[in-house]
Amino acid sequence: MANQDTQFFGHPRGLATLFFTEMWERFSYYGMRALLILFMVAPVASGGLGFDKTKAGAIYGLYTGTVYLACLPGGWIADRILGAKKAVLMGGVLIALGHVCLALPLLNTFYFGLLLIVCGTGLLKPNVSALVGSLYDKGDIRRDSGFSIFYMGINTGATIAPIICGYVGQRVNWHYGFGLAALGMMAGVIQFWFGSKQFSEIKPSETVVTESTATLRKWLVAALGLVCIAGALHIFGMIEITAISISNTFGVLLVITVVASFGGLLFFGDWTREERQRLGVILVLFLAACIFWSSFEQAGSTLNLFAQEHTATQLLGIDFPASALQFVQPGALILLAPLLAGIWLKLGNSGPTTPMKFVMGLAFVGLSFFLMAAAAKTLAPGVKASVIWLIGCYVLHAVGELCLSPVGLSAMTKLAPRNLVGLMMGLWFMATSVGNFISGRLAGAYDGMPIAQLFTIVGMVGIGSAIFMLFLTRPIVKMMGGVR
Ligand code: PHE
């Protein structure tokens, strides 16, 4: 039962619990992500893994891509088996254990740790958001602002983590940095354990649980079978399993999943004309979101490498590690969010429509890469780029995220045909997954061409798709059938 409780800035007390749970989860995620690619490419002599960038980028893309794809089964498991509260708790424990594995200086625990974080985030991330939604009654006007406050929790965690984990990881010891991420998640779990008593569980019925457990077991057995077959083929020398080949396979599966989902929806669904048109709009928004996230999420991959190798990371006389710079984007978002919200409010109905906000998001992120291409052009032997370039780039990312991300999520829910809201949310996470995967693979191209050229291409894709989308805004608005 949702409530009229106003204990947390006019919102239900449960929002405070969920705010801090997600803050700590994002603290652990972004603290570790700030270090991940740098740790993989750092020479063994300095405590790193000594991977080349192709391999590191493939693993980074595989990991960050699967983290968000895991939100699909994670949402399903909570809806049909565990209930959201238990799913969040279990997810948090798995994530903390994953970071503990990374805190150990062993290669095998490194891979196992990544796997645990993927499973844990899949269980936690979609369901903690679902719980936020469940705090409010259907017509409660506080819902949207509740989600905005929650988004601040996400970005508070994302802002402090790179500074703390990045500093300790790069300046003291990589594994201590990962250990701090583990501690952060543990704080989140303890806090959720005590705080979650304030709201009730959304529980599935006994029959649904029994049926779904059987289905889940079948899928797990099938997955385990496939892993065993692939392992056997590898042992007999018939295929070669490497980090890159697993990452490639994931990429192919991701494309097949996207094509099958939209193909199935558009061609086999029994829709009215209006519903079909809206699905068409969802497809366009989905593709635009994939392009946006594949540029934006390079914060942890190519831009992180650029910070490490080519940027003079001193500001106001302070010399800080490259990974710490990751705090700029979420920090700028926290500062800019009220400003943008104020502008949208002031403009009201004459403000930009949903597709127009997508155009703006793509344009900002495209521009940011032209800025970085210019930064790369200032490089000369022995001369590093000023940190101002990356700061400018991340501020543009923050504005882009504010234009596209919240409006994208709400468009998915508003445009979804009957009973398919959950699936549309899943597709939205899938766009993040695609974007993250591409951002990782682009890090593999980092050494293969001049950096200015790579950043120019990324910038051109962003601006090009913004222009393309601009031409589509009118027909899209028409096809949205009254939804703004
Ligand atoms: N900064 C956002 C977050 O960490 C990025 C994101 C958006 C992730 C949408 C998943 C889905 O939550």
C-alpha cells in the first residue's frame, strides 16, 4: 500500500532508504568502473593485469553491457519469484561479494567478481526503481519529483566514488580501491536491511512462484549445458574461447535479441494502427538511445584512457589521478538538473517535444567529442592536453543526459501498448546495454588510429544522428498520437 507519508522532503520515508541504497550501489559501480579499464591495461609491474587495449576494451564492453542486460531477467525474477525487496537485498549482497573478489589480487577471482556484480546489479537496479514507483499511489502527483530525488541519489554516489576509490586505487593499491567499492555496497545493504521495514513487499502468488521457478531452473540448466559444451569444444581444440571471442559472441547475441524483439513486436503483434505507429516511434527512440549511450559511456573507456595517458590532470594546484575525473559528469548533472527542470517548467507546452529533446541529447554528446578531437590535436611529444577539455566534455554529457534520459524513460512508459510497460522498460535498459558494449569495443580501436580521428568519427555519428532525428521530429510527434 502506498501512503501519504511526507517524512522525507515531503516524500514517503521509504524514499530515503531507496535513495541511499541506490546511492551506495552506484558508489560501488562507478568507483570500480573508474578503475576497471586502467587496472586492466596497467603493466603487471605496477600491479595491473597488463592486458592490451583490444582485450581490455572487449572485457569492459562485455561487463558493462551484461550488467544492464541482466536487468531484464532481474526484473522478471523479482516480479515472479523473489519479490522486489528480497531481490534488492540479494542483489546488494552479490555485488558486495563481487567487489570483495576484485579486492583479491588474483586473475580468476577478478573474472568471478565481475560475474557476481553482473548478477547482483541485474537483481538490484531495476527493482530498486520499481520500489520507488510503489511508494506512490496511482494518482500521486509527487511520483515524478520522487524519481528526480532518486536520480540525485544515483548521481551523488557516482560523484563521490571516483574521487575516493579512484584516488585509493590509483595512488595506493588497485585492490584497495575495489575493496572500498565493496565497503560502499555493504553500507548500502545494511542500510536497506534496516530501512526496508518501512514499506511492504510486492509479492507474487504461490502458483506464479512455482511455475516461474521451474522455468528459471530450465533456463539455468540450458545455460549451464551450453557453457559445458563450449568448454568441452575448447578443451578438444575445436573452438578457442578467449575474452575477445566471448565478447564478440555477446555482441552477436545482443543484435539478435534486439532484432528479434522489435521484429516480433512490429510484425507479429496484433496491434491497432495507432499502437503500431507508437511502436515505430519506440524503435526510433531506442536506436537514438543506443547511439547516445555508446558515446556517453565512453567516460569509463576511451575518455578514461585519454585522461590517463594524454591529460595533465592538475587543477588548482592539485594533482589527482585520471580516474577521479569521472566525478565531473555526475557532479555537473546534480548542479544542472534543477536549472534544466526550471527551464522545461517555464517553457511549458511551448518547450521542446520528446524527439526534440533526443535531438538535443545527441547534439550535446556529439559536440563533446568534437571538443575532445580538438583536445587530441593539441597533443605533441611531451605535451599533454589541459584538463579543461575533459571537464568541458563531461559537462556537455551531463546536459545531454538530462535532455535524453528522463524523457526517454517516461516516453517508453507512455508509448507502450497495453500491458507492455515492463517490456518497454526492459528495452530501455537494453539500449544502455548496447551503448555500453559499443563504448567498450571502441576502446579496442583506441590504439588502432589517431585519437583525434576516433573522437571525430564518434562526434560525427552523434551530430549526424541528431540531424537525422531533427528531420524525423515532426512525423514522430504526429505518430506519438497526442503524447508529448
Ligand atoms: N547514470 C545512470 C545510472 O547510473 C545511467 C543509466 C541510465 C543506467 C539508464 C541505466 C539506465 O543509473
